[in-house]
Amino acid sequence: MLPTPSVPPMKHRLKLLLRRWLSVVCHALGLRGLFRGSRHGVPVIMFHNVGYPKETDYLPGHMKVSERKLRRLLRLVRRAGYRTLTVGQMVEAFERGEQPQDAVVLTFDDGYRDNHDVLLPLLEEAEATATIFVQTGPMKGHLNWLHHYFWVLHHMGPVRVAEMLAEHVERPHVRRDLRSLPADPVKAEYELKRLLKYEIVPEERDRLLEQIFVEAGGDERALAESVYLGPDECRALDAKGIEIGAHTVNHLILSTVDATKQRLEIEGSLRDLESWLGHSVKSFAYPYGRVWDYDDDTLEILKDLGFQSAITAMPGTNDASTPRLELRRLAMCEDSSMAEVMCELDGVFGWFARRGVDLRV
Ligand SMILES: [Zn+2]
């Protein structure tokens, strides 16, 4: 899933506006192609859900891209002469000393069922490939706390959820913050998610959200089955040349748990996927993916388990010098304009970032 934005919402919104304005100008005036010659590194784009199946209604819009939009992107990518690679293929190219200037990598996090039902036909139609990072806990009927959170948020709104949490939370400062959320619903939601991610004791958060979810009539197993890929769908995707990568069992913020727990999470998802697919799995994506969401222990565990690469959600592109266990990605969703996407691929924002104007998100 996407990380919580790391900058205040207002600053973030201004950056998005400037980025959009620049991309429209470059796209409309045909300027973006001028940047392509100095494009630096391979862009890896991060998506989550594809299409709008009813069972994913409770998931937030920033995790979704429509079938229509993705089809259009795939057409534009092809028309611009780019080829798609998996993360594994990109890293292998780096290992061979190649710098694939004409490549783009599409990745899809968490392992949603729509990646099989909606995405796979789109990729086949476009003769494209991708990497899907699968969280394996839901296939055993376990949803992570964020699903409980999104589901209760969808049904009750942030203020009611915060009130219910405040009745039970132990830390007094968190209780106080939960009871004084901003009046603006967007700001309230942002603050509530920040408190849940970084202020509440993780075990307490998980327990309370699950309790609220169940009290509100949520059915964890049914929801997990309807929303996530199962082993059969993973095998079908793998058979079509789509790379399946690991994304932990329960989508924890790895830096918030000890090394033993981290290993259980990472190795657990690796072994699950290897047993379902019948071959080794070499790529990993960090849950949430910001640098503070993993630590040195995580890197050691990944090395020890033989992962060839691990990818973050930190902005930027990748080349042979990018640390293999800290690859970079660019997040996209339905709200991203096509002009923005194509400017990313042609290296427009990278060009500005190298000159001190960082408009990457
Ligand atoms: Zn994720």
C-alpha cells in the first residue's frame, strides 16, 4: 500500500499543482520528447488496484487506476517506443552492464485479485509485462490493520473511528490527539492515519481496529478472499510471464518490529510464494516503502535470504549504481494525468530534480 505522505498536505498539494501545470505545458507543446535524450535511469511505476470491482469500494482512490486509463497508458508507452520489463529483468540487465534506455517497469503492490481479473488481460493485449508484489497473509484469511482501517473509515468516517479508538487507547497523548482531529475531513483522515502508523502501539492498534471492524459487521475471511489473489491466480500470472515478488505476510511496518519478527514476515512470504509457484522468488517490495519503514536489520535479512532486489516507494529512477536493495519507484493512480505519466517516462521530472526542483511524488 502507499505510504502516508511525508510532507504536510498543503505543501504536498502545491507541489502536485506545479507538477501538473508543468506536465500539461510540456505535453501540449510537444516539449517532453526533448528531455528523453537525457533521461537518466529506468522509471519503475507503482500501482495497486486495477479497475473498480465492487468489493474494493472501501479502498481509497489513491490506490486505484481504471482499466481505461491503464489501457491508454500501455498504448502510449508502446507508441513512444518503450518496452516493459519486470523488476527482475531490469536488475538482470544492470548486472549485465546494460543501461536499458527504452525500458519502463510497471509494478502492482499487495496482490489484489483485480491484478489477475483486470490487469492480466490488459497486459496480454498490449504484449506487456509487470511485477506484482504479493502479501501472502490474506490468502490464509488474515487482513492487515490497514484493511480494517479503510473498511471502518469507509463505513463510519474518520471522526467516529477516532472516537471509538480514543475510548480504549492507552497513551494519553494519543487519546487527546484522537479527540481533537482537524475539522476538515481530508486533514482529519491524514492525521488519523499518521497516529495509527506511528503513535499508537502497533499491537494495540491492530487489536482495536479489528474489534471495531468486527463490531461493525466486517467479515475478515470473506473480504480477504474477495479482494486478494489466491495461489491459483498467482500461478496463472506467473505462467504468463508476470513476475511475482514478495511483500511480507502481514504488511507490517518492518522498522517497528524486531529482527526476529521481520524475518518471520519476509521469509514467510518468500516460502509461501515459492511453494505456490514451484520456483525461487527474487524480488521484494517493502510495505509502505519509505526509508523509515525499514532498517538495517531488514537489509541484512533480505541479503541473507538471497533476494536479488528490493524496492522502496522513494521517488527516483534506477540505474546500475542504484543499491539493489533500495530501488526507487514513482507512484501513479487514477488522479495522475497522462501528461504527468509520460513526462515521468521521458525523464522531465528527473531533469528538474537534478537541477534542484524536485517535483517527483
Ligand atoms: Zn503494500
